[in-house]
Amino acid sequence: MARASYMTVGSNRLEAAKAFYDALLGTIGMTGVYEHPSGGRLYRGKGTGLFGVLGPYDGEPACVGNGTMGGFDFESREAVDAFHAKAIELGGTCEGAPGERMPGAYFAYFRDLDGNKLCGYKFG
């Protein structure tokens, strides 16, 4: 099971983004738990934190933060691989194939449909 404490990403295409995250996060047991007033959705799973895809609070267009990234902590390298593969299958773009970045640190990076950068990782 993956863990995220709390993170949100912005989107200008909320319906497409919700479909992307419904499918991607569903693979790790997270489901939509709240329809946000911005038109977005909050997700949660058993033993996980909260993840949201939202329209920005200030009403301005969503934009990608340069250097901003959120991560999902997995229990195995195989789970990282599967999460990354699912994101790419759903139309995300690879930002770094799964692999060891330093001894005992396995990461895989991708961008969602709006260009938000996320990763799956496993330490140990």
C-alpha cells in the first residue's frame, strides 16, 4: 500500500484529471471521498493520507510549480514499477524510469496530464 500524508495538485482540466486519478489512485486503494467546490476531488484510502486534484483557490489558472513534486511511499519496488507504468498508460509522461537513485533508494518519476510532477519510491 502506498502512503501520502497530504498533497494537492492543480488542474485546468478537472474532468480529465479526475478520470486520470480515479484510475491511477484506484490501483493503490485510494478512492474519491469528497467532491471539492472547485470542481476537483479529494482521495483517501485505508491507512493513507489525503490527495487532491483541485482548481486553484484564487481562481487563477493552475500552473506547475518548477521544482515542486509529491511522492507516494510503497512497500516494494514492484509496486513502484506498477504505479509508474499505470501513470504512463493513462497518458502521463515519464520523468525518470524506475531505478535505484542511490543505494537503497528506488524511485520512479512521472508528470500527470497537467504537468504536475509526482513519484513513487521505496527505501530499503
